[in-house]
Amino acid sequence: MRVAARVPGRVPGRVQIHACPGACPGACPGPCVSRGVSWGVSRSLRVAGRGYEGLVEGGDNIKQANWLSVSNIIQLGGTVIGSARCKAFTTRAGRLRAARNLVEHGITNLCVIGGDGSLTGADIFRSEWAGLLEELVREGQISEEVAKKNCRLNIVGLVGSIDNDFCGTDMTIGTDSALHRIMEVIDAITTTAQSHQRTFVLEVMGRHCGYLALVSGLASGADWLFIPESPPEDGWEDLMCERLGETRSRGSRLNIIIIAEGAIDRSGKPISSNYVKDLVVQRLGFDTRVTVLGHVQRGGTPSAFDRVLSSKMGMEAVMALLEATPDTPACVVSLSGNQSVRLPLMECVQVTKDVQKAMDEKRFEEAIQLRGRSFENNWNIYKLLAHQKPAQEKVRGDGEAPSAWDTPSTCRSCPQVREVGWHDVAGWLGRGGSMLGTKRTLPKTCMEKIVENVRKFNIQGLLVIGGFEAYEGVLQLVEARGQYEELCIVMCVIPATISNNVPGTDFSLGSDTAVNAAMESCDRIKQSASGTKRRVFIVETMGGYCGYLSTVTGIAVGADAAYVYEDPFTIHDLKANVEHLTDKMKTDIQRGLVLRNEKCHEHYTTEFLYNLYSSEGKGIFDCRINVLGHLQQGGAPTPFDRNYGTKLGVKAVLWMSEKLQQVYTKGRVFANSGDTACVIGLRKKVVAFSPVTELKKVTDFEHRLPQEQWWLNLRLMLKMLANYQISLTEYISGQMEHVTRRTLSIEKGF
């Protein structure tokens, strides 16, 4: 995708955004990126297309686009303009032709979507730009005046790769969509594997990076995992078969082995999926099948995470180009936690190359560290959970502190109390809902009974999984410590709610799954409207008073508006929205989609909006209502939620174990400080533990909301992408940061 621009009062020249010239991933939502820059079309930005090949060939390969041509494409995978490897661009002669074509179109800003090869090529092009223009002047292809007018080439990169192999960003565009495809296959395979007691060897992409295999292994509970960054020790064949045999002897009906296509042993010899299969058959006699996913991972509809990420990155890229100066280095727009940042392009490329160099030189531990702290943590957590360790002996009252690992029965209540063992939780990763059951009853209604059970079962720690009530319930237990000594125990809340309204975390478990469910429903609604012109759909989402679900879904589906409680609106705003849709019906995109959070306004109900839009749009468009309801709460968890939940669970138990050691005194647990009862969650860049007593100060209990919510910054992007005229001065640009080994060691939530 290319975007070319003349923006009055801003940077002169045009911006060109194009897809990578290499093997651009099909799951990489390039259309989402073009939508991310498409808001600039209404501000004189011009969009054109086709990779480096388009730069070299010129002519019809560089075409002007407009707002309508990039509308209704966010749900498409692949690249709208296509992409192809371009051998000519690797030569100076090819880059000279590319420079001539760009100058002819007045394009002096490039946004490159691709991997390190594409981005390195762009940086070389930028460094040669002045020399290329001088050569074109000498050859008489352009005048000195034209060369002076186009003397500067700015570069901004967007990383599109399903492998997530580019250092400096938490996630690359397309990775989450690829994980969705992989998990769909694994869920389907699990069904047949359990039925027939089979072993499946699943080969996923990743010639040089094992991220897809690693996260798939975590999200599926795979028995064994092969990644290029950490080849197995010599003699792994014996150990793997022993592990698989132990799993079956404990009653498991299936085995899953995941292997990255670039897996190698310690000597650098490739480990193939067929070799692993033959090994299992020969040594164990298990019915074993191989599934090679191949390009299945690269296709399909982009996930909600990728749609929002790429739209956000696309907008940030355009802003970076508009704000560029002669001294601005070529940069990459990346994700850090939930924030957009700008990184020097060649710093990222260099560290990415350092990873491969470390692997080539068999410095595998260093290679994992260079991948970043998140990758390293994923690997360590997988190794911790992949195999059941010998149970620790439970020691009480003899001077040794208890461990959180010793207390599987944390939420005991009379007849429903039972210990949950390792085998009991096998297969839970792919199931939606709550296997333990849930209730909204708060402790204050039955405090005496809770205290009695805590004493009766000698409970020394509570791990509470739930939404706002879970947080509020633990807060009530903490505040009752002064009255009941039995409640002086360690407590931790893992936020789990589709509403994403728990203080102390930017993301709650289940919210990503809910956004994807709502997005899929809205995609179907939009598809149904394609055959009926001049129709506006008003869709009601869940979320209580929290508008996260409506806002993020709105961005993911290209909604025209999303009404939420946190962003107050009046009848004048509703009138402006109707007028906006009226103007839209005069174009070729004759349909509208409006989202409404269920409690966004006491009086402006979904029915009210339907009546208002129907009345004001009479003769121009008609309306339909859809209430998604509990469709948003069902289905299999997304890869993000599975991985995030696994990491939170492990970190919560490790934290509880440490706290139990600290507060064990005189033969008993006594925890009465504020930091012994916390909410665990992702806060900006890191997973943090926030005391519930501190969170109370920043909570709106009436509306069950945190007083500050990071996602409100996305509201401006939602309006921009809906083609409302918004002042650029309101946009908060990402900061320029640097990529070093120290920054890579900082733990990131993803």
C-alpha cells in the first residue's frame, strides 16, 4: 500500500505506503494498515500501490486512491495492492529507476510494510537518495529545480510478519491472526486425537523464529516443543518418548508435539516432523499423525487485535512522516505494552540480525535473550508447565513456610470443596466459560460463613479469578482483617471479565475473546448489508458502564460511531452522526454501522437511537437493530487470552508462594499488610501487582469502573477512521525510543 500526500502547512511532498516486496504474510492485515493511513486521504493524502516492484516499474503500478477505495477492506486478509519480490531494487540501477518514478509523482516519504529485509532496503534507498538525484540530474532525466524540490526522502517502517521475529516490538502485524489459524487447527485436532488416542505432530511456520510454535505450545498445553532458538539437548529422543509415555500412563488420551519448521538439534541438523513421528511410532507404538499447516497460517480474516494494531500503527506512521525533519532518522513504528512508539530502524534491524548470528554461532541462550524478555519468559513458563513435577511434601507447623504450590484448594466452600490435581485441569486451555463456576455474591453478605470455612480447611491463600466483583470481594475481605484474624492470608485477583473494567490492569482475561466475537458478528452484519443499499445497523454490545468492548470493536469493524458512558454525548452529537451518515449514503459506500454500549446513557437507549435514526434518515436510509447479548461471552478463548491467562496464572502463584514465605511466622501465616492482597495485571509495559487498598482510591464503585482508562485514547482514532474532521493537534504522537540489550531485557506484558 502506498500513500502519497500534499498536506498544506505540513511536510511538503507525498507519502507512499506500500506492502513489503518479499513474501508478505497473507494473515498480515495490510488492508487494516491502509485504513490506518486512510484518514489522511481526506486531508489531501494520496494512496497508491504495489511494493518495490511498483517503485521500479512505475507507470500504472503507482495509482491514486481515495477514501472510498480503502473503505470496507479492514476485514480482508493479505494485501489489497499485492506484493512481490523485486530483484531489481537490490541493485543501484533499480533504485535509480525507483527514484525517478517517485520524483515524477512528487513522492518524498515512504512507509514500508515488511520484515528486516524490506526495511533495510528502504534505509539503503534513503541513504542513497541524494546521490541518486544527482545522477538523475547529470543524465538529464530531471532538472536541478525538481531535484532541489525533492531533496529529502523520509522513511517510516511497519513490521508485517507472522513470525514476530523483529526485535523492538512486542508484536508484529499478522502474528495474532496466524495464531488464530493455528489454534483453530489445534482445537480441531484435539477432538479427533482424544477420540482415537492419537499423537499429533504439528508443524508450524518459523524458519528462524519459534514464536508461533512457542505461543501455540503454551496456548494448547503441548507435550513437547521444538524451536530454533533452543535446540534440545543430546539424547532428547529418549527423554521425549519417556515424557509421552508418562503422560499416557496417567490417563491422557492424546499427545501434541509442536515443531517450528526451522527446528534444529545442537549440531545444527534439521529436526523434521516426519522424523519425530517415526520416532514415536517405533519406540512407543502410538498411532501418530503429522499435520503441516503451511500457508493456512498466512490466510484468513485478520483478528481484532491485528486490526486495531495495524490501524493504530498506520496512523502513527503517517504522523511520523508528517512530523519528520531533515534530522529525523528512519524509524519503525512499534508496539510497547499498549503504546505506540517510534524506534530507529537500523537499531532494530541490527539487533534482529544479532539474533540470527547468535543462533548460527550456537549461542542459543543469548539468542533467546535477544528475542526479548517476553519471549524468554514464554519459554521459561512453557518449560515449567510442560511436564508435571514431583509433588512437594506439604509441611505445616515445623518451621518451614507453606508454598502456594501446596494449596490447590483455594476457594473452598463446604460440599463443593475438592482438591484439583494436574490431570484434572488437562485440556482446560481451549475451553470457554468457567470450569469452576462463578457467582456474583460478595463476601459481606456471608462473611461469617467464609471465615468459618477458611478456619475449617486451613486456607492460607486465595487466588480469585473474576471481574469487578472479584476485586471488590477481595477488598471487602482485606477490610475485614481487623475483625477476623482468619482473613490475614495472602490474596491475589486475576482479572477475568469481557467488560475489561477491573482497576489495576489494562487488559482482563476474556476481553480479547469478546472483542473477536463481537467483531465476527459485526462482520456478518456488514456482509448482509452489502446486498441492501442505504441501511444503517445499530448494534448493542455488553460491558456494563465500560465502553471498552464497543470502542475496540468499533475500530476493528470500521464503525461510524460508538457510544460509550465514558465519552459523554448529547443530542447535538447524535444529530451530527446522522448528518455524517446522510452524506455517506451519497457515496458508493451506502451502509452504516453504529455501536452502542449497553449502559452508555440512561435515556438514549438502543430503541431511542433506532427511532431517531429512522426518523431523521427517512427517505435516505433505513435502520435495523442487533443486540449481541451473550454471544460475546461464548466460544473458545483466543490465543491472546490463552497465553495471557497462562502467564498471569503462573506469575500469580509464584508471587503468592513468595508472599507466603515472607509472612510465615511462629508456625502460621499472618498477612495483614496491604501488599499481601493484590490485583495482577498488565499495566502499560509490565505485569504488575497492585494492592487492592491502593486501587480503592482510583475506583468508581457506583459505575464499577477505574477512574482512568487507557483505551479512551483510542476514541480519537475511532473518529478519525470514521472520516470525521478531527484536529491533528489532539493526536498524541508516539515517542522516539531506542533498542538496546538493556531495553530488550525489560519484561513486556505480551
